[in-house]
Amino acid sequence: GIMEDGVPLHFVASMIAGVSVAATTSPIDLVRTRLMNQPAGQKLYTGMVDCMMKSVRKDGVMSLYRGFTPQWMRFGPFTIVQFMVWERMRTLYGMKGI
């Protein structure tokens, strides 16, 4: 492999997992936010798919990733700490890695 099993590998893998979570959930989070921020009594969107399609038509596919950095800043540290602690606990309990 490229890296040996240990803290550096776990850190890099955790960072990649955090970016993956943010990249996967960012479009849905953006759509949810736009739906929730519609003016009272005025329906700009009929649902999630309509909101997503209108956003892509108006601003392009990358518009679905607006706010990616704050989302990464929310998920990134959590994911890194979570997996680093998990790997440490796995080692302490004598569980072997895959």
C-alpha cells in the first residue's frame, strides 16, 4: 500500500471520509435550506426535485455546492476525531484491521 497502518493513515482516511460526507450531503443541504427559506405564503418550489432542477438550470450544477466549505468545517473535524478515536479503541481492544 501507499501508507502503513497507523496514525498518519487514519488521519488521511478520516479527512477523505469527511470530504466525502460533505460532498454527498451538500446538494441536499442546499436544497433543504432554500425550501425552508421560501417567503411565507409564496411557494418558489414545489418540492426538493423542483428546487434542485431550478437551481441547476439557473446557476449550473456547481451551484449545488455553495456552502461546501462551512459544511466541511462542520463535518471534517467531527469525522477526523470520530475515526481517530475509533481506530485507537480498536487497537486497545485488540481488534484487527481489515
